[in-house]
Amino acid sequence: MLDRLLEPEYMDTAEDAVSYDTMDHSGVNRVFIADFLSVWNGRSPIVDVGTGTAQIPVEFCRQSATGEIVALDAAEEMLTLARRNIEAAGFSSRVTCQQADAKHIPFADGSVAAVMSNSIIHHIPEPRTVFREMKRMAAAGATIFVRDLLRPEDTEELNGLVNTYCGNENPHQQRMFAESLHAALTLEEVREIVEELGFDPEDVKQTTDRHWTWSVAGDRS
């Protein structure tokens, strides 16, 4: 197994923000939201932790006619593009952007009806801090839906994933994806963290050749 090699925690340059935003995440984002909606309890607010350029909230609004989202990110350059994307898509009334560190989320304990997060965990040097924050702010019966990259077994597998899923992108974007894979957690590491927090480790599953997902269905009663 490859050792975890940390990448920068914040992608807060204009180049990084634009490079990320122009990569084709559309298919992955559509599946993420469809899967989230299958377990969502229908309640708001939904907090999107590590929203980046808000592609996930925009896709949520395209697939669901109800629900309001608070889109959190620590990087102002990301949020600049996020606000533009939300406005361009016509969802400003349903999505609010807020600058916040995922390790210190400014929501009261038990105040959030649903939490979702796509690909923030691999950016965090000590991921337990973010998992704890998600648990802390989640209300009783909240939906929790977190997906991120899996760290490959070896360099050959890593390079294969980069070629398969990022082969048509520019060299900077390919490097970003490779670094993200190298910084990701293993399935066992995520299950260990989730179990420490009192959740069923079997709620964490490998869901593609490059993703794990932690899914806790919300209480619809």
C-alpha cells in the first residue's frame, strides 16, 4: 500500500480554482447527488462541507426541486467561482456560500439536518477533525453522506487511474488528481475513524474503483 502523502490543505490560488472548475466532474457529480437523494431525509439545511466551486450544490438543485444548502469552503478563490456558478445556474435563492474551515465549522451542535461532502477528506492532514465536526453539528436523525478518493495500492494503480479518468486533462490537472489520490485514505482507515465516532464501520463502502462512501440514511419520520 502506498504511504499517505499529504497535499496542500487549501486550494486557494486562482490557478487551482480554475483548473479544478474546468475539469469534467459532471458524471461523478450527477451520481453523487443521485446517491445522496436516495438516503436524504428531505430536511434542510444541508451543509456541503468543502464545496469547492459549488458544483455539487448546483447539481443538487438540478435534481431536486426542494432543499436549501449552505456551501462551505475555506478557500476564497474557490468561493469566488462558486458564487458565479450558483448565480449562473439560477440557484442563488437556494444555495448560500460561507467561508469556513472544515475543522472548525461555525454551526451549533445538533443544528444541521443533513451533511454532505465530496472529496474534502483527502485534503485534511488529520481527517478525524472533520469527521468529528460533521457528527457534532448533525441533528438527531440527520443524513450524513461523505464520498472521497481511495488511496491506490501502488504507483502502477495510481498512474492507471490518472490515465483513465484524467488522461484528457492538462498536465496541471493530471498532477492535481495524482496528488489527491496519493493523499487519500484507505477503506480501512475511514472505517476505523467512523467506528471511533460510534457509527457502524460497515456504513463505509468502496463504491467505485477510486471512491469510498460513508452513508447514514436520515430519519424520514
